[in-house]
Amino acid sequence: MFSKNIILKISKNINKNKRVTNLLKNELKKNSPLLNSLTHKYKYSFKKKEIKKLQNYKFFNLIGMGGSILGAEAIYDFLSHKIKKNFTFYNNLQTENILKSNKKKINLIISKSGNTLETISNFNLILKYQKNNKNIIITENKKNFLNLLAKKLKAEIFEHKNYIGGRYSVLSEVGMLPAQLMGLNERKFKKFNNLINSNLFLNSLINNVGFIYKNISNGKKNSVILNYDEKSENFFKWYQQLTAESLGKKSKGILPVISTMPKDNHSLLQLYLDGPKDKFFTFFGVIDNKYQKFESKNLFNKFSILKNKRILEIIKSQKMATEVVFRKKNLPFRSFDVSKRSEEILGELFCFFILETILLGRLLKVNPFDQPSVELIKTETRKLLI
């Protein structure tokens, strides 16, 4: 447990790791600008009054790749019950036709470099077919394509701070400006200061990192996320990029695989239970009382047990049953149970996994903040398009 609303269980007791404890102390002492972006002290490149006039819009296009868009998608899905606005996310090369529209929309284009090929391609098509949209661009304050295009279009520009990599940017402008446009309260996401002053949180983080590092050291480099909450799918896509891109260097790293449960009980569970022992697992579930109730009159014989129950109760039971079997099979896992959906809860999860990733990078002796090999693909693609 690292807060009253998030319970974390680890299948095997891990002694408090002094090395991880010291690394965490060192990271927090640095007072780095990146970690500062997780706090209330961080100063956005936009002003609240600039955003207020945009909140009257109902329709939004969010255009970006990787860390520029995954955090906002995670927020939109996880907190969908609180959001009345309509967001369309363009997060891959748009191969289907972009529909013509006369609705007044906001195009929010995010690219740290300002030169992301896929983002610029999608934005170009939207400009072609949706001519009435207002354009807002978030990019670094330097000479790049999006800055030049913004001036041509007379679009609003907000700065993407150059010291915040895309995958760490969810609590900066990149995630919080979209969150505000969704009608959410950005301040509620910023739980970092409270968390790092909580022994409960710090001990959970240290034990968690120790657990993962022990598994990596034992050759278990495949991290399988058993996700029992469909509204968290994009949250784990955000986590997948954070882990893979931060740690996959020098022939080291973790392969994060998202497994949709309980669907994958009928396709992958056999492999997880009896296949190669090269994996560790993360169970994740959210209590959501909005799941529908069954119609009792159509339930009989052995399925009478479902009378007056909700889908949630099946999901919860399947998660618990799978944990029991994993424990009997001596398979290493950690398990998260989240008691509700809110900005505060999601902010805690963002902070937890960001700190987890940085600490694992230090333990593995890789730089968790760069991605040198990704640039090779960009260079080769440009050569072929010339």
C-alpha cells in the first residue's frame, strides 16, 4: 500500500534495499528541473486565462507521437467519467481518410523536436480537410518546422521545455494543457511533494524497485502487465514507452508486454503458467461500481451464482484467483488495486512509475533520459524520402 486509495502487494517479501534507498535520496536531493515538473512549483508556459477561452470548444484533435500524446490519452480514458469534451487522438500515421468537418475544433499539435515526421504528416492532412480549426502548438523554443509553420498559420505556441523528455512530460504542458481542456483540475494531479514525504509511499517504491531489479538480475527481463481495467489500457501504453525507451540500452532493459485480462486467460495464460520462466508480472485492477448488473431471471443451474452480481465482481474474483494460482506456481508478481478514479490517483501512479524508471536506470547503469538509437530510424527514413 502506498496511499489510502492504492494497494500494492508483492508476491515475495523483499528486504529493504539500501542501494535503492540511497539512489532515491540522491535523485531527490538533485532537485532536478524534470522532477520539479511533477510539483506545484512548476511554471507552465501557458497562463490559465489563455486556456479559459479555449474551454468553450467541445471538439479537439490531439496530434502527436509517443510521449507527446500517450499521457493525455491515458488521462482521457482513465477519467472518462468526468470528461464531457470530445477528443480525437492521432497517434500513428493516419492511413484512413481524415473526415471533412465544418465543426469548430481545436488542433493541439505536440512535438518536442518540432520535426516529428508522423505528427507533421497528420497535421498537414487535418489542415487540408478541416479548415475551420484553431491551431495550438507545443514545441521547443528553437528553430524547427512547427515553429515556422505556427508563424505562417498564426497559431498559438507554447513552449515544450527542452529539459523534459516526451515520456516524462505528462505532468508538464504536454499532459496538463490537454487535461485542462478536458475540464479536469491540473493541480489535483500534482501529488509529488506529498508522496515523497510519505514513508508509506517511499517504502513501497523502494521495495517495488528492489523486486523488479532482483527479477532482472535473475534473467526475468519480460515484464507482463495483466491489466484487468480496460480504461487503463492507454495508461499502460504510456508506461510501456516509459520503461522500454528509458531502459533499453547497452543490451540491457525490460520488455513490457500489456496483456488484456480476463480475455488473455483464453489465449496466453497457459504460456504464463507453464512456459519459460523468463517473466515477472504486474496485476492491475480498479474498483469501478459503474459496471452493469446481471439480469437474474436468465441465470440458473451453476450460473445462479451470478444473480444480483455485477461484472466487476467477476473481474475481481478472476484477478484474485489468478494471483492465488501464480503464488502456488511460484511466479513472481506485484499487484495493484486502485479504489477509485480521480486526478489525484492518476497523478500518484504517474509519479510512482516515473521514479521507478529513473531508479531502475541508475541500477542498470544506463541513462534513463536519452534514446540514441531511435534517431537512426528517422535519419534513414529521410534518406529514402529524398
